[in-house]
Amino acid sequence: MAGAGLSCAVIARELAEAGHRITVLEKRLHVAGNCHTERDPRSGVLVHVYGPHIFHTDDEEVWNLVNRYVTFRPYVNRVKATTGGRVFSLPINLLTINQFFGKTFSPSEARAFIESRADRSITEPKSFEEQALRFIGPELYEAFFKGYTLKQWEVDPKRLPASILKRLPVRFNYDDNYFFHRFQGMPEEGYTPLVQRLLDHPNITVHLGEGLAAADVARFDHVYWSGPLDGYYGFDEGRLPYRTLDFERFEGEGDIQGCAVMNYTDASVPYTRITEHKHFAPWESHERSVCYREFSRHCGPEDIPYYPVHLTEGDALLQRYQARARNERGVTFVGRLGTYRYMDMDVTIRAALDVARAALAG
Ligand code: UDP
């Protein structure tokens, strides 16, 4: 396995239980990839080191799997947004609409009002912007999505796919749960113990601080590659675009912002959001608090890739790498970076289970 994130950990476990001997090579000094969590030594707060991760899924098998390894606590992600000097509730819901427009709409009134603001000439929204203008209208789009999206992706929302916006619900009631899924929670001790326990099997050996070079793939019967797809090929066709994140850490006493995630949706504020980590574990109590201010930027060669950047016009470079990947025999590309997909943790686990089962079946 090249990498010790969720994808490789799940595949390693499935294959190890079927009797295969697995070597996991991870170039970082910890497992769990970008969902790694660790305790801040001074405050004791559990920190989502690479940004906020909330587990949510409709996939019962995936939910049962993660609950076999660690204890999940109920957690509902409720995000707030600051725009124009005021604070609103996200995702867009009846409270957001009523407060933003200074109204007291009922659900059906709000629905009719938003529909009257929407651009109904857009019948099949393809881009992020068309999706927004069709379903929430220009005012809410400008206030909550345009600036944040420009900061997050540095691409005109006309060139981003509608699927990015479809991650977020719009609700005409007061439900402010960020996700639609049936199951949602936080691992009591963070995500790193989940990955450690997945990897804790007599047939699995983990080497930290040791990456796998593509040239060494032939040493193994089969390699599961969860590093960047273009990195496997030494970037010989050019670099696929990724976004990376920078976190500016600050701390203080008590409760700094009153919630786990506050988005800053105006383009004039340089960061996208502030995460106050202690609120991800409301069952714990800490006197001090740790916050991360999150900045998104183009991912350079030395940076950690976080988000693949897909554009509506398609990507010939990606298609060339994907065509080569399909023809590989001893290598399977997995995970967010290996498949160049914007996947949530549950989708990552589902995809990994499918890959492992296909390997065992075939
Ligand atoms: N988004 C936005 N404003 C917000 C929150 C999200 O414009 O307040 C857009 C932005 O383009 C972002 C996308 O919706 O990249 C998906 O948001 P999500 O919260 O799912 O992003 P993640 O937590 O995965 O970074």
C-alpha cells in the first residue's frame, strides 16, 4: 500500500483478513492522511490537523464498519457564516432566508420567494454559478457562495462543476444540519485511532516516514497507490491542479467563536473559515481553546494536495493520466488523490471496500 490514509487502511484490512500479507508505506510520520487528528499538548484539545472532518453517510455498511473499530459520538455539523458584518446560519435554510431578507416567511412562502428570485431560463445547470442562480437566486449566491468559492478554488464559478454546490442542501425549514445523511458522528478519540486500528492486524506491517517510489512498485505482487495520480508518473505529462490549505493557528481562553466552523464568505476576507476544534468534541471540557484560520491556495510541488480541481470544460491532462492508469497491471489507484476525485470519507471507504472485494473475487 502506498499511503496510510482511509483508502489503504480499509483495503489493507480486508486483504489481510483474507490471508494476504500487506506492507504499508507512508511517507508522513503518522497514519490517517488528511483526516489525522492529534491532541494539542498544552490545551488537551483534539485537533483536526488538516482541517475539519465530520463523518456522515447513508451507507449502513460503512457506518457499521467504522463503529466496529472506534466509538462514535453523535455529532451534528451546524455551520455559521459571516457576511457583510452579520452572522447567518448555514446551510441556507429558512432562518438564513428570513434573516437575510428581513422576512417572516413560512416554508411555502420562502420557496415561492426564492423561486421568484431564481433564473428560470437555466434549465440544466452545468456550472456552479448556474446551479446557484437557478436554485437560490443572485442575492444569496453573492453573499454566501461567490466570494467563498473564489477564495477556495481561485476559479470563476462559471468554470466549476455544479456538483460542488450540490454538496450543500438548501432547506425551506429551520433544519440547520449541514448534511442530509442518516448517520453522522465524530470518533470519540479522533480519526487517527480508527486508522490505527484498521491497520492493527498481524498480516499488516506499517512503515512510517517511508514513501513508495513508482520505480519500486515491481517489488510487490500488487500496489494500491493512494498518492497523487500524476505523481505516480513523475508528472511527466504536466501537473494536475490541486488546492492546498494553510492553517494559521491561534489560541485563547474559554470559547473563542462559539461554534466549530465559521465560514467567512466575503471575498474581502482572505481566509475561508475558522475552525475551533474543541467544539468538535462537546463531550470534553477544556479551559483553553485552539482555532485554525484556513487559507486555500494553488498547490505547489512541495505542498500537501487537498482538493482536486475539476472544471466544466473537462480536462485533457487528467484523461491522459486516467487512460494510462487503466492500462496498468500491478497497480490500482485509490482515494482522493489516486483517483483525482473530491470524495468524502464515507465514499472513500465504500470505494476502498469495493476495490478490495473485487481483488479478492477476481
Ligand atoms: N461553499 C461556499 N460557501 C460556503 C460553504 C461552501 O461557497 O459557505 C462552496 C465552496 O465552493 C466549497 C463548496 O461549496 O468548496 C463545498 O463546500 P463544503 O463545505 O462541502 O467544503 P469542504 O468542507 O469539503 O471544504
